[in-house]
Amino acid sequence: MTELDALAANSVRRVNVGDMLTRTAWRLPDKEAVVDGPRRLTYAQLDVTVNRLAHGLLRAGFGRGDVLALASGNSLEFLLVYYACAKTGVVCVPVNLAWGPDEVAYVLEHSRARAVVVESQLAPLVERALERAVAHEVAEVFVAPGTGVAWAPGPVGTWQDLEVLGAHPDASEPRCLVEDRDPLSYLYTSGTTSAPKGVVSSHVAVYIESLNAPLVLGFSASDRSVVMMPLFHTAQLNGFTTGLLYVGGTAVLMRAFQPGELLRLIEAERITQIFGLPMMYRALLDHPDMGLYDLSSLRLALYAMAPMPDTDLRRAIEAFGCDFALGFGQTEMNPLTTVFPPEYQLTHPGSVGLSVPNVQVAIMDDAGDLLPVGSEGEIVYRGPHAMEGYLRNPEATQEAFRGGWFHSGDVGRFDADGLLWFADRKKDVIKTGGENVASIEVEKALYETEPRIQEAVVIGLPHARWSEAITAVVTAREGADLDAAQVLASAGERLAGFKLPKDVIFVAEMPRTATGKIQKNVLREQFRNHYDGA
């Protein structure tokens, strides 16, 4: 087969995330695709703009397998770059905006990025990272307008406006050979215990994953969704946004979660679905503007990272008047593995739901044997939207795929109804006085027995007698008068004695990742000497 024949065959039958946009624009050219502040693009306009940028990348010498880092908030430019990379076979590396210069430098070096696209307000971060990235040279920096902050060329690399790259006169579909299992992106894990690992996500993996939300949650062209979780994170990007754009829905971009602004946006844009963390729904429920806006357009509210406390969930269902659903998974699975659907929210509170159609979920013991219903062990997965592996880390890949399953590092069990129950991260199970205690079980009891708690995190801290002492780290609701004795007395009505925290530490705020996930490792380090001398 000649190169032209291979390209023709590839164009006909390939599985490419960029083609998802192409096909939606073909079907629904005049449908509104993206709203970014005052900017509104139809699918035809979005696709043409992506194509111009793709041709700009090709003219600049980028091609299949080259790596382009992307430091951007939730913006039109993020989507343009992501889809342009997909169409040309360039690997996109979204940068976690909570990282400092050293972490960004590590990712630029480890991914061997050829260039970086950066929003103007983030230019100083990228400049400092480039100065630290001495083991690998990043040749070019393309600056997007961002929030309008002025920028100046840094001392490392060639700097220019992204608009120059995107001003290519050719708006036709680029013809590039891209295979199904070619990498679409390298998504870096948070690196809480070591250097971040690069998760290699292929086109076919993300394409198939993007079908889950339409299939399981009913995403359709009539949906208008607020994109407020970070697009650089797999949950917002691969879990929900690519699927929404594939079926022809409208993505309304929001740079950061602001409760009052979100409520206004739901009414003004007739939003049908939102996606946030449990703490965000709590903030909405407690916001003084709650009840001032018309939220009747909402049909679905999604949440992730953790089950929502039952009291909060019931309040939210009543206040928002729509269905609620939980998505569960991880970056290595791109990410959805189970969905806890609306019909089970109140009958099975605390579950993480049913397996999505493309994922086989099982429970495995430490010997590698699959366990029956009701038995607790490690949650393992099989499915076509699993990662290809960890970038340049064959040892970690082999360990993650041992026995022919992907090992999640999560502990859980299945019940008789086929629902998965997440117990804890393996590393967060507390070993105290010869017993294993799931931190999430204790957290749930704290929420359910003491309504004055805003947030509760349970960790194990070094203790001379208990090995690890169960410890609650708590923030109180605004204006609440709460002390440790009250918290422990309430929790003692629900928990066995050995599961009761040995102490309660009150803090003003919790350390978080950029996606809002509480960093238990930071709390463990911060309070590791809490029981010295006890």
C-alpha cells in the first residue's frame, strides 16, 4: 500500500477525537457549540477555526507524535488547541494550573514538549518553568489572549501570538495519518507521593469513553452544559465535554466556580446540566442568591470525586428540582468506570453506581483472585478506554496491568444489586491498633451526625500506642460554635469505639488540588507530629 493509499484508508475508517467535531459540524453546522463570555461559535465556525489552527501547526512543522503542552483555563482556545492537535496527530499535554514552576518544568521535560501554548495571564508561570527545564529544550511558545493580560517574550524559546498560528488561510479538513491507538494526550497525575506520572491516552480510548455520557446519562443536542470544572482534568474534558460536543450540545465555559455567577448563568443561558464537586453544591445551597433565579431548565446535576452526604443530596434534589448522578473513575480509565444514576440516589446512598457498558469492573484480593459479591478488595478494570500505559515508565505500567486487569488502588465491594461501593483508597485505609478502618466510613458518620460541620477529612497520624491514630480534620460551617468534644460525642452514636477519632483538629480551610479534591497527604504531613509525646 502506498502512502497515499494508507492516508485514504485512514481517513475513511480511523477513530480520531478530532473527527468527532468534524462529524458534528457536518450534521449540525448552525447549532451553537461553544459560549465563552461574549464569544459564541456554531459548530461550523468552531470546526473551521480548529482547521485553520491545525493547518498552522502543520505549516510550522508539527506532525504526528510531536508534543504540544497547553497551559490554559477554561477557554475557547483550550478547545481549539485540543481538537487541532487531535486532527494532526500532535499529542496535547494539558498543564495543571495548580502546579508551580518546578512541576511544570518537570512535565515539559518528561513529556519532551516541543512547544507550549499559554494564555497571557499564565505567561510568567511558563517563563519560570522554561528557565528550570534544563534537560529538554522547548523551542516555541504561542501566547493566547487569555484574560487580556499583557505579556513580553521570555528569554527561553521563540514567543509569538497564537493568532498568528491560527490565521492560516486553509479552512479545509487537514489530511493527516493518525492511527487509532496513537496518543491523543499525556495527562499527568497529581503526584502526591512521587513525581507525576504521565497517563498516555489514545484516540480510541477517549473516543469510546466519550460515548458513555450520551449513552448512560442521556446527553443530547438539546443539552446546554456549564463547563466549570478544569478542562485540563480528565473528568471535565474526557468524561463530559467531548461527549457533549459529539452529540451536538452546547458548552458554556466558566473560568472558575462562583456560586452566584453560576446561578445567574443557569437562568440566562437556560442550562440543562451542570457538573461539580459535592462541596460546590453545598456552597450553592448556602448562597444568599439561591432561590432568586429560575433553575427550571436544569434536568441533570452531576457530581464526582466522592459520594455526596445524604443530607446534602436530599436538600439539593429538592432545591434544584432535577436529577442527580455521580460519575466515578480515574485518569487512567479516561475516566468513567461507573455511574450512580438518578434512580438509585436515595435508595442506595453512598454507592458509586453501576459499571458503564464499556468497562468490566471486578474486585480482586492481594493474591490476584477475583472475589464474589459482598467481599471487599481492590477494584480492578478492563475496557477499551483504559490508558495505553504510563509515559516512559514501563515498571509502573507493568505493575498497574498485572494479571490482565488495571489495578485502581481503590478498595470496594459489589452488593447483590450490582452496585459498586467504594470503601477507600488503599493508601488511605487507617491501620490502628491491629484494625483496618476506612477513612470514608468515619467521614460519612461525621457528616451525618453533626450538621455544623462544613467539611470533614479523616486521616491516620503516627501514634506510639495505636500505630496510626484516627484523626478528624474539620472545618465548621460559618457562624457555628463547635468543639472536639461535641463532634466526638455525636460520632460516637454511630461508630464503634475503635473507629472513633482520637482527636479533632479544626482548620480554617482544606488544602486542595486544582480540581478541588482535598489533599490528605498534605494534611498528614502538616499534622504528623500531632501525637508526639502522647
